[in-house]
Amino acid sequence: MQETTRVFTVPGLGSSGPDHWQTYFERTQPDITRIEQREWDVPDRAEWVERLEAALDGQDLSQVVLVAHSLGCITIAHWAGKYGHRIKGALLVAPSDVETARFATFPTTGFAPMPLARLPFPSKVVCSQNDEWVTPARARQFAEAWGSELVDLGEAGHISTDSGYGDWPAGLTLLQDWW
């Protein structure tokens, strides 16, 4: 009997709206589920990490793929550091640099310092050359520290709805290694 891959989206600050690529993934792929947070606009790292852990409780982690955006990527890195679970893989799109002055203007708790330990599972960091939340050099640093493959989309902004990433079939293609 073949195991079924379970894919979960892990949105960032504010969640992902109806036109966001994560919502597109969920709408077009019936086996993709969003991990919900109690508080999307004033995130607390400890709570977000525990909600992620609770959502995966009872899952065959060897068949779990996480698909994160922005602060969701940092949540996964903190979760991996705390629990050390091995999953099938993680697609980490546009990880926000939580150590910047710009990020400090948002009401978040506990996400800094940036987690830079190697992830205990395969991963891809998808970045952009003009992301307002992370420089290309920092995205590259994160990918190297986490042991991730780096995928550079060029001039793609924050790889969000505002930068034209709603229906994003090429993003689904990035998951093919794990599906």
C-alpha cells in the first residue's frame, strides 16, 4: 500500500488571503490543508510553533510536506529546532528576515533571533531579488544554514498576491520532488 503525502500550508503574518498562491494551492489540490493560527495579526512564536505541532499530531511525519510563506518559514525553522521532527520536505517561500528594523515595527513576539540551525529534513528556499522583507544575501544565508536548495525567482517581490503570485502553478511544480 502506497503512503499518501499530506501537504500543509503555513501562512505568515496576516494569513494568506483569497487570492494568495497558498489559497490557490489549497483550492486546486484537495490534499492540501492550511494550518490555522488563533492570532494572525499579532503572532507569538511559541503559540505558532505549538499550533504547528498540534496540527501535525497523529500524522505520519515521513509523509508530511510543509509549504510556508514569509513568517511561516521562520515558524517552521523554530519548530524544527524545538522538536527535531523529520518530515518529507518543506517549501519555504520568501522567508522574512525577523532581525531587520522593518520587521521590528510589527507586533510579533519571539521570532528573533533568526533560527539558523540545519533543518532535519529536505527543503527548498524560494527567494526573490527584490523582496522587501529579505535581501538576496540573507535568503542565501538562510538556505545555506538550513541545508536548503535555493530557488531564485529573480524580480518577484515578496512572492505574494501584491507581487502577482496568486494562481502559481510553477509553485506547485516545486513540490514535485515530494509528491
